Amino acid sequence: MDHLPVPSDRCLVDHIRIPYLATDKYDAPFSSYPHRSGWNLKLGSELAREIAFAPESQAARYIGSLAQTWLYFGLLAQFLGEPVNQETFRLMDNVEDGPARLCTQPLEQLVCARTQTLLDHFNVNGSREIESFRDEFQDVLIMVRHQTLLLLPKEADQDSAVAMTCLAIAALADYLSTALLGLCQRTGLDSPVTQVWRLLNTGFQFDCGLPLLQLMSEQGWCPSILTDVSYDPQVDTVSVLWYIGNLLPPNNDIPHAVCTPIACALHHVDETQYAQVHAFEDCRCDAVGPGLSELETIIRNGKIPVMKLEGNMLSVREAETGSAFVAISHVWADGMGNPAANTLPLCRILEIQRLVNELPKRNRDNQDNTPFWIDTLCVPRGPRDLRRIALGQLRKPYEQAADVLVLDSYLRRQISEGRTTSELLAVIALCPWSHRLWTFQEGRIPRQPAYVWFSFQDAVIDLSSRLRTPEPNFPTRAARTVSLRLLLGHQQTRASAGLLPDEHLHHPSVLRQVLAGRRTSRSEDEALCISSLLNLAPDVADKIICSAGEARMAAIWDHLPTIPVGIAFSKSTKKLNISGFRWAPSTFMGDSDTSLKHWEGPNGTWAAPPAQATPTGLAIHRPAMLLDDFCSGALSEGDHELSSDLVMRRQIGDAVVDFLGDHPSVLDLMKGINVHGQWGEDDDLAIRDCIGLVEAFVEYGDFLAVNTTQTDRIWCLG
């Protein structure tokens, strides 16, 4: 891992050690190397399954030796065009008679030289050589990935020779693939499909980064953050996981014994026991807030109330059109909320005013104190109808603010000076603010010339200025393996070139992607937040606010412009228990055991005509075969003309459904194989409702419907 960049904290560098296991020198060609070495691949696969039970066995080290020689050095040789001097990758630590380790420092120089040579050939001879190189390397890369997955132990750690070798192979593949991408972009050629080395919950589960996750757990990382980095698309490579793992863990000085993989106890807000936190540890100043009558007048007029300190007195005024104010975005778990009243400790208000005043006054007058908006002071707790109006206007402050200031306790303990852009992106990705529900819209809604500022211990940072200058992508340095993923995966603000367009957020799969790793202490707020994020019509937003419980999320589904037909086959473990909406996932957040593919349905249904929410259920246009329900009991051959037909039975509730006809894929489904011939996904194309009842099977995009209503080939699942 020596070739990869690390942040200044360097928390894992001294704890990770990739053993040098290769006992032979690699020689081409790649595909026949095991045979020339006397290795039986079938035997190797069988031995690999035993590694989890004996990670330090002789078989494990033997397999590790072959894997490193063939899969690691063979893949590198394929990219470089010739075998490398393996001794340059062998390093003895300063431990007497200690084993050698794999040192990857020579990688960057070799890779950059190779890509420059290929570019020179392209400039002279055209694209044929690079196209051939690209295709042949991609074939080998796919083979390496397949073999690595066969070897990868299911529960790996840093003491497993094979697991550490798989980690090194994945890190090498990340870099070589990124270098090839840079070469293709430079020459205008099509880039190959990216091979994923951290793939979870898609039927086949594997993660070459498992040793890093174990180390991070030992370093004090909260289990909920480890879940986030296991399923976050921004951290889907071992290179980025390595970089993230070398950061100081958030709240590492506080035990996480009561935390779970889905929630950090420190970030859960119990409104009955909520305690505000003063700006200074020993401060006991009074709480200060605006008068309700002033708030009410402004809010009922459809305007935005803003705050401003005049001495130690807090004044409230209406934000006039074109006036400059700063909207505050914060995490309630940091102690700047108030579930009982519109007040904050005076020390906090003084601190907020100071921070707001220190922002560059690009869009504001050089006034003494800049007005600010913060939900704690500006969204009244009551009366009920007034609060409802304010909740329906939560988008406005972030749309009209001159700037947005993010206050997060983790970031405010961090020094920004000397950190690279990648490191800043990484710490922002880790901070609690990036994992709360409401803050997603608060960071994305502001548009230029408004900036989103992040408050660090020593300065406020605007990512837009950092990302404005594009990073050179050729020759590809190893650092780009990390920086490119962090940049393209940044969805917290509009600073990223890879930002998802707003209109894409109206698609359920995109909403799921951006909200899956976010949480809220008030589950009923999710629909309200989505309504604001999507800027739904005021009457729709008001309907959602006035609704209770699951009816709020049902209203969201009812007003989404597009619902993919695959939702009918969603494997989400949480669905609405409302008549007409039992097909609908009840949340876009959490449910980390359900991948995006399984949450939205199988790939083959995404391109189908969209579904439509109706009062009686989800209407979908699909070819189908209606099956009869039979009472339990045996059927005689006389009941049906069997001939060559296949009869299969499956107990569903109290009924036995007979699958009739020559449908081998249905038989495969019953045996536990999906229609693509893969084990372990037997119900991948089955319809479930809120109680998990399997109602139908799909055959190559067509489903066999059970207990549904047929109307002109529209199948309604309610």
C-alpha cells in the first residue's frame, strides 16, 4: 500500500503489513501460468474454502504465494508489457530475521513511464496498439478479479496471508484501472468497464477491504461509520477505504460499546432528555430567543425571519428580497437545537454571530453584524398551524441565503491548514453532518454566488475554490486513485463535478443512493425532508405535513413523477403497511443489508415502462401468466393435461400454487438458482409485500402473477 497517499493522521500505516509471499518468478503468458507451475485450479478453489478456518495454515501460505506471483505480479506484468523485477517489491523490515513484506513504492514510476510510452506510440501509430492493450488488459483484469474472489476468505483480518494478498491485488487493480482510464481519456478512446473490488449485498458478497475494516474497528471507529464506509459508493475501492482509515476516527475518545451498525448512540436525539451545549465548558449563561409575535408576523406573511445581535440583545427582522443573510446548517446532536422553545444560550448566539461576521463579505454589505437564520430560533415550536407553515418553507432560507455556514463539532476540532483537497473531502465525508437527513438539502440547495462554508478549528473552507482547478489526469499519479473517487462521490454540496443533477433526485433509485447512508432521530421527518428537497408543490407539502405516520411516505410515492417497474420486485426489508402501498419501501434511508439493486429491483426491469401508483396499488404493464390457486392436497394427472408440461408446487400461505408449462427457469428458481444461473438469489425476482409474502416470480422480465388483479394486461399490486 506504499504507493497510495495517506492523510496527515496516518492512523493505519504502522499497523498494516502485506507479506511478501512469492516464491517463484512470474513469466507470461498469464492464463497458462498456473498450469506451467503445476497448480490445479480446482484444487486451489477447494483449498481456498478452508482458509477461513486455518488462516495461517501451510495451504494458506501456499495459495498466497501463487496468488501474489500470478495474480499480483502477473497483472502488473500485463500492464507493463513485461515481467517486473520482483525483488524491487521485496522489503525486509528492521526486525531481526523477520519476514519480508511487499513494498509498492516503485509502482508509480513504472506505471507513469508505461502510459507515457503508450501515448507516444499513439501519437505516431494511431489507436490500434492502445486498443489492443486496453482489451487484453481488461480480459486479464476480469480473470484476476474472478480468481481473487475465489480465494478471498469471508471473514478476513490483517493476520491472514491470503486476505492481505487479496487486499494488495485490489489496490493494484484500482491504480492500474485509474491509469488506464486516464490514458483512454487522453487519447479519446472508450474506457473499459470498471471492475469493483468491494461489492456487498448483491447476491455475491465480497470485500477485499475486510482487513482494513477490522483494523479500523480496533482503532475505535463507531460500528455505524464502518457500515457507512462499507456501503457508501464514495468508498467503493480499497484505495479510498485505506485513505479514510488513516484518518483519526470521529469521536474516538468516546466508547462506542452501545452503538450498533445502524446507529451511533452519540447522534441519537431524545427530545425528552435533550440538553443544549454551551460554547464553553463552564459557561452557564442565560437562554436567549426571539419573541413569538415577531416570528408569527413574518412567517404568516410568507417571509423569512433572520436574527442579528445588537450588543447582547437579539433582534429579529424580515429578510427582504435581495438582502444578505447567512443560513446555518448544523447537527442537533451537537447541542444547538431546542425541542421546547426558540432559544439558545447567549454564548452560542455570540459564537454564531462571530463566525457569520468572519465569512468573506462577497455578497453582503460591510455591516457590523450579518443577519443569520438557524432553525432553532426561526422555526416556532408552536402554535401548531404556525409551525406547519414554517415547516413548509424550510427550503426558502437555503435558497435565498447569501451563504450557508456548516457547523459540525467533528470538523470544528480539525485543523484545515496543510490538508490536501482529498483530505478535506474525506473528513467532510466522515463528519456527522454528512450523515444526517436534513443536512443533505441544506448543502445542495444553495446556488452560486452563494457558497457552502465548512467551519474548521482554524478557518472556514469553501470547497468550490479548491475544486475549481482541475487535477491533471495524465500521467496518472497514484494519488488520483483516491482523489478522483472522493471528488466524484462528493454529493454534499454543488462543488463536485460529479454532482447528480437536481432532476435526477426525483427518481427513486437516485434518492435511495444519496439517502441510504443518512439518518434521523425522527423517522416521521423523512417524508417532510424529501418533500422539501424535491420542491414539491405547496399543497402536496402541506398534505404531507398534516399527515401522520406511514401516510406521509405514501404521499411521497404518490407524487413521484417516475416509479420504475422494478420497485414491484424490491427486496427492501421495510415496506409500507397501507392498503394500496404495500409494495412501497417505507424509507429511503438505512436498510443497509439491501443493496441499491435489490432495493429497486432487478436490472432487467429498469428499462421497462414505468409503473404508476394508483389508489388500489402499483399498476405495472408486464406480460404475465395468471396462475390458479388450489387448496392443499394432491392433484391427480386427470386434473390437467400434463404431457410435457412441468408441474411445480409451492406453499404460499394456505394455498398451493401450481406452476404449469415448460418453464425451466421457474424450476431453477424453485431449486435456489436465479434465472442467470447464480446460486443464492432464488427469490431475486419475487414480489414481496409489507409482511414479506412472496406473491410472484419473474421469468426473464416477465412475471407469473399470484393474488393480483388483471385489467387489460395491467397488473395491480396493492
